Amino acid sequence: MDFSMKQARKVVALGDSVTYGMSATSQDRCWASRVTKMLEEFCGHPLILENMGIPGNILSVDTPAYAAAAKPAGLERLQQDVIDRKPDILLIAYGLNDSRGGTEPRIFRRDYQKMIDAIQAQIHPLIVCLNLYYMHGQMYKNCAFWEESDYDITEEFNLIIRQLARKNGLLYADVYAAQQGVDWAVCPDHCHPNDLGHLLIANRVFETVVRAIDPEK
């Protein structure tokens, strides 16, 4: 892959509450902060992290739960929160709230591709696409506005992200597989990862990058 870690200076993380760091005991233990520290060690120089995670955020404005979601949605804030910041490395983590909010898979696929196209039309960062986070099954139900998903729908959304990453030449971090079944890495709210969960996510994102990028280039 034609990307130079030696020239990388800025990381932007785009996503929802887990990207923001919800349920980590400190911001330094959030997965985005952890993976940035790992990447600093990998490339041998400091990196600036701009964490653009927003709790309750979604990608698509066509999600049935849009009215209940934190705004602006991902597609609505790309210019300000991603493109204008000119990251060298962009970590994208959308899908969990979109699936829970009832977004049709075809709409999610359409809007995820729109996001990629809008970004790549103006800037050319290394893009890492995280799939959905693992959460306990009971959180998929009895949660007003956010109860439309289940494990099968999660797998469908993960497949969409994997296919789009491959189609567009992006990196795909299977954080779901890293967390799946490790129930003690999920907080008592059954949704957000605890410190261990954030570490599992960071490790998988870091592994995805180092498997694809030669640090000497």
C-alpha cells in the first residue's frame, strides 16, 4: 500500500460514543487514544489525535432513529470534522447505532460509499474502517429508538463494511471478532466496552495497520 508512516502526523477518529471513549476510565484508555499511542511507537514520532466521536451519533440522515440521534450525522459533518482537518490516518467507526436505529442495509451501504467518495474527492488519508462493536444481545431490545438490530443484522452490516473496504482499497479492522464473546470486556450497560474492551479494539486496529504498512516507507 502506497502510504508513508514517516510522513504521518495527524489521526482523526470518526464515530459514535465508543469512539468518543464512553465507559473508558480515562480518555487515555479510549481505543482511539490507545491506538494512536501504538502508532506513534510504530512510526517513531508523535501523532496528533483529533477525536471526533459523538455519543449517539449515526452515519445516515435516513435512519428511522435520526430524530433521536445526536447531530449532525456523519454525512452532515464530514467537511468540518474530517476533510478540513486533513488527517493522514482516518479511523471510521460507524454502523452500530445505524443498525440499532433501523437503517436499511442498502441505505447504510449507499451512505457509507457516499462518505468514502466525499472524503477521497478532497483528501487522501489512510482510511481504516472498523466494523461494528460487540455488545450483549439484551441491549438490542427494550431500548427506545435503538432496538432494531440483532446479531444477524450485525453480521450483515459487518459484511457491508468489509465489502466496501475491499472495493475502495481501504483497511478493514475486524474489531467485532476481537471482542466477540468476551462478555467481561463489556460494561454493565451491555453496550459500551470497558477498559479491556477498548484495548481489544485498539489492538485490532493497530494490527490491521501494521500488517498493511511498511514503516520504512
